[in-house]
Amino acid sequence: MENLGPKIAALNACLNGLSALFLLCGFIAIKNYRIDWHRRFMGTAFIISIVFLISYLTRFYLTGVHRFPHEGTLKTVYLTLLTSHTLLAAITPVLAIRTIWLALKGRIDAHRKIARWTWPIWMYVSVTGVIVYGMLYHL
């Protein structure tokens, strides 16, 4: 079990990184009016995020909380980043589901309005997830 935790955590970081990559591709696609590609990229980001959540909850169930091993300024930076990441991660699924639902219902104006908030929050959560992993497991 001990060796499994870091492996799942690494998988989670990869999933977060992939989600960020697909979110970026989806953003670029919509800015270039490539709606079909935008849908594919954003749908893939959503599926990857679901797989991440399952993997994260599995890791948490198997290995519990991991404490940051350093002190001082580095710990303050880590805890600040972790706090913002965690708070925004809690609302990301709701925002993402609502944003996708509006698009599927053809309510594009409402979709665009909420996507202006959803995309940067979701991207922040994905990128900071990778950073938190790096700080916790590789510093």
C-alpha cells in the first residue's frame, strides 16, 4: 500500500496536466471558431477530470492525508496554494456541469457567460494540482 500512494498521486498529477492541456486546446479551438474541436477537447477534459476525481478519492481512501514535510516560507506558499486549489476544486464540478449542460441545451449565450468563469477556475485547479503534487512529492 505504501508504494501505491505515490504512484496514484503521480497518476493524478498526469491527469491534471492532461486536463489543463485539453482545456487549453478547447480554448484555442473556440477562439478560432472550431466549435466541433472545442466540444471534443472540452468533453475530453471533463472525462479526464472525472477519472482524476475517482483516482484522487481512491488515493485518499487508501493512504489518507499527506503532510507537507517542510517549514517556513515554503510551507506558507504550499498551504496558500493548496487552500486556493482546494476551495476552487470544490466548485469546479458544479461550474463545469452547468457550463456543459447549457451548451448541450443550445443556450449558447448563457454558456458563454458562465464559461468565462468556469474555464479560468478549472484551468487554475488543473495547473495548481500539478504544482501541489510537485511540491508535496518532489521538494
